[in-house]
Amino acid sequence: MPDDQDSLISFAMDCVFCKIAAGTIPADIVYSDEELIAFRDIHPMAPVHDILIPRKHIASVNGLSDSDQALAGRMMLAAGKIA
């Protein structure tokens, strides 16, 4: 993962999920709020296969920080709404 801020911004701009969240790549949106977006998977592995992501770029669960605790909690609650 990039270590300087400019590289991190570039890395996020190349992220397909960031592009979906920004609306530059179309998606079948099933849930959306200020911090989260959920959409149908284009290659589902189950009859219902939705993807829930934060609008903030977080590369993986390992990229979560203490400041993301509330966001992670909101993701869990949103997952319950779209399930």
C-alpha cells in the first residue's frame, strides 16, 4: 500500500469501488446514505448477492482504524437492512 498521501489519493482514485461510490461507474444501487452504498454484484454467486461498501476508501478490514468504529457499526446495521 502506498505510504505518502498523494499516492494514497491516486490509489483510491483507481479503486473500482471508489468509482462506484462516486457514481463514475454505474451500479444497481440497493441502499445508499451519506457514508455507505450497497449495490448488486455483477457476477452474483447466490440468488441475492449485494456488496456493501463505505464511501470512504478503506482497502481492507486491516485498513480500519479506531476512528472508523462508528462507520463499521453503521455498516453492520445497514447490512441488516439490505439482507
